[in-house]
Amino acid sequence: MPEGDTVWQTARRLHTALAGHVLTRSDLRVPKYATTDLTGRQVLDVTPRGKHLLTRIEGGVTLHSHLKMDGSWKVFAHDERWTGGPAHQIRAILGTTDRTAVGYRLPVLDLLRTTDEDRVVGHLGPDLLGPDWNPDRALANLLTDPARPLGEALLDQRNLAGIGNVYKSELCFLLGATPWLPVGALPPDRAAKLPPLAQRLLEANRDRPVRTTTGRRGQDLFVYGRAARPCLRCRTPIRVADQGDGSRERPTYWCPTCQIGPAPPPGSPTPHRRSHPNPGTRPPRHTN
């Protein structure tokens, strides 16, 4: 699933291509909206909200999409061949006289009144890359359930919006805490640093083609995707295990020396099949 910085980049590409232009083609390939025609309406803006995309269109209408694991939006010039996947995977087409935005494998696609956007994004916590960012509110949200493992709390978009599995693992490393440490057990000074640190990481990467948390050339990430590779600080092999709330398990990376706190519960699966195929390099972003 893309992180908030990748969704921000997607929104910027869509906004650049569509905003201020009148739609000359509109095709929403989901049964509920199969007969909907948006042609003749101007696209007003494309706004990211956490991991959600809001395409606002003239007439008080918003097209809401979410990429989940496999979705993507790609933008093509008028005469450019579409290369995002086979035609049967296309869920949305929004075209102007010179650009066409094509949504592939979109698991979430809703058309709603712009005034009703809170219905799909109102549950989200402060957006790390949005105008509503509030580190104090984000920290208070995280500490609402002090017994919850830190990694799970970071992924809960109701606490703060924009963190995915990569930043979860990297933030826990930078805080020196395992993802299974109860969030309430995080020392107060480290807890206070968490929201500003998360915001700085996403903001620093939102304009970069290659995500990095280390500041080291050729070594982009500290732990994510680096199972069995030596820690960049202490040389201890990085470990990986699944972490989740029961509804979904996600591969989680950590250094057992640099990070204090509990390890995964006994019997937790090790997701070797999902480890990054080339440890030590950046896991691929969703690109558009």
C-alpha cells in the first residue's frame, strides 16, 4: 500500500494534468457509475487526504479513490500509448484535450457530493502532509490506547494519516523502539519526537523519486526490506516478522540490538515470501 508521500505525488501529477481543464472524456468502469458522464465539467483540483485522493469537479462533485495495494493512476499525453496494465484492469478514465488520467486496479472508487467528503475521510487523524497537520493532536491520538503496540498505532489512520508499512518500520528504528512496544511505554521524550519526526520524513520525501530515511547514498532505508542484512548502525542482522491486529498481517522489520522493547509474540510467522527481493535497496514505490 502506498505511503502518504507517494499519494501526495500522485495527487500532484493528477492536479497538474487535469485541474483547470474541461473533461472531454469520462469513463467510470464500475457498475454503480457505469452510466455517469462527467464530460463538459471542469476539474477544479486534486487533493490528497492521507492515503485518499479527492478529485473535485465542477458542479459540487468529488471522485474519491484509494489505491490500496495494487491501484495506480497514470497520466498520458493525447497520443501516448497507455502502459499501466491490460484494458480490463482500467477502472476510471478522465480525459482533457491533451492529457488522459487512467486509474488501474482501483479497489475504491466513489462519486459523492463535495460537501459529503467527510463521509469518506472524516475519520482520519491529522494529515502528515496536509494543512490540518497537528502534532499535539496526533500524539494524543496515539496515546489514547497506551497498551497498543507502537507499530499498529502508527498504521491506524485514525491517529495520524499517511504512514504505511515502510515508515512504520523506519520510525520505530529511529525512535529506538521495537514495533511491539506498547505505545504508552515509549519514553516521554521519544513520544514527543514521534509526530514531528514522522512529518519531517514524509515532507522530505514527497518531492523525491527515491524514498530515503538514512541520508546515505546507496543505503536508502535503515531496516525496511533488509531482512538478514546487517544493521547500518550496529551490524546485527535485521529481523522480519508479521505484525497486525488480526485482520491483516504486515511484514515488519527491526534491529533487535538498536531497538528496545518486546519481540514478536512466540509463533509469529516470518514473511520470507514477502521480503524485498534485493535487500539493502529501496522497495519500489507505487509510481504513476
